[in-house]
Amino acid sequence: MTLDRNQVDLPLGQRAVPASNTVELWVSDLTDLPVGDNPVEGSSRARRQALRLRQQFILRLLLGSYLACPGKDVRFDRGTSGKPRLVSRLAKTTGLTFNASHSGQWLAIAIGCDVEVGIDIERQREMSRVSALAKRFLSEPEAERVIGLPEPERSDVFLKLWTRREALVKAMGSSIFTCLKQIQLDPVNGRILNLPSGWRSAQSWSLTAPDLPDSLVGALAAPSGGVRVETFILNCNVSTSGPLI
């Protein structure tokens, strides 16, 4: 995949739907978003609620910019697996697909056209019980490599392998706990070695670590080869008296 990185300020104008071989990845720091009376502070519960509201706001804002409609008019549905998607009347007219992931104050949204996408991000951090998590969720060669590393490299490699798994599962719209052990990645470079039965072959996938802020690790997956990724940093720390969309 080819990676580009741009910064875009609010308010957003209308955007063209991505080409079929392109996924546009949007990353934003939600603490910078000037939205209403919901500051990201206070108790853990209040912080989670404020971040959840901002996640929903940005998702609607972005999708509305591609659909040429106000964010409040964007409507969602869920597939048979529970994966969020646009309602059929919107999806059929544009082919627009999306997937979102958040970690702490960071939000990442992948936007595609006529191709399913999966995105997963995690804050880089040293984790407790990494060895136990590796044994439970990774293949044996991957777990052995993770366990044999010192910190902070152990947590870093685990998160890279984990986010790649989750991105693959989200792109397929599958349940993560039913197919994790059937996914095998190269312990060193994260390349796909084996996938669950019924999935497209490993050679038919695009799987990459996209360009992200230094505090994040993540992966983006699409069941189509040769997909190009453009990363946009959505600058929410912008004063504006007009509408955001």
C-alpha cells in the first residue's frame, strides 16, 4: 500500500467518494474538538461518555461530507454479524463503506468504496499480562516471539500483531473470538500466513500498518489486493462560527 499523510481543518467541505482501490483513513484527537458542553474531563464515566459523543459526531460529520448531506441525516444499519454500515439506500447509491476504532482520546475512521475495510488502533503503552495474552490470542510462533522480548518491545510487538488481527476480523465482519487462533501472521513482519476457512486467500488481502501519530499503533485491512491508503489528520482544534458540515 502507498501511504500519504495530510492535515485537514474543520469545517469539512463536500468530498468525493474514494476510488475503488483507495481507502481514506481519518485520525483525530477528540480532546481538541469544540463540541457543546461535554468537556473531556471529570470522572472516568463522564470522560467515556464525552468521548463517545465526540466519536459519533465525527463519524457522522465525515460520512455526511462524502454523502453530501448533514451529519444528522446519516443513518446506520448492522450486517448479520453486527458490523455497523450505512443503510442500504445510502450504501447502494455511493458504494461507501467504513469502519472505526478508538483508543483513549484518539479516533480512526477508514472510508472505502465497494470494498470492506477494517481498522484497529491502540495507544502505545507497556501492558501487564502480555505473555498470557499472547498465549491466549496469538499463534504459537507469534506468542513465542512476544514472550522472548524485553519491555517495552514485548508490548509493542504484541499490539502490532493484535491490531493486525483485529483489522482483519473487522474487515470480514466476523466475531473476533471465533477465528483468532485460525489467523497466523509472520512473527517478524506481520505478513499473513494463514486465514480461517471461507475467507479469501492471504494473497487477496491488503494489510498494512498505516501512517499514524507517534503515540499510536494500528493496522488497516481490506479483502482486496493493491489497495492504496491515504491518511488524513483531522485537525479539530479550529475555531469556527459557521457549521462544521
